[in-house]
Amino acid sequence: MKSLGSIRRDFAPWNDPNAKPYIQFDKVTKKFGDFTAVN
């Protein structure tokens, strides 16, 4: 098996209040007919 090198096992970005999200969703809406589930 190939070595993956140095792996960080204590990865916990939510413990850092200054950490930025890897993925961010803006202006997302989900509707079911006339009902807005996410706005």
C-alpha cells in the first residue's frame, strides 16, 4: 500500500472560531409547491 504521507488525525476546524467553511451556499431556496422549506 502506498504511503499517504503525514495525515492530520486531529482535524477539527469547528474548534477554530476564525476558520472559514470549505463550502458555502448562498441564495439557495427549496420549495415544495407553495411551501418554502429553505430560504
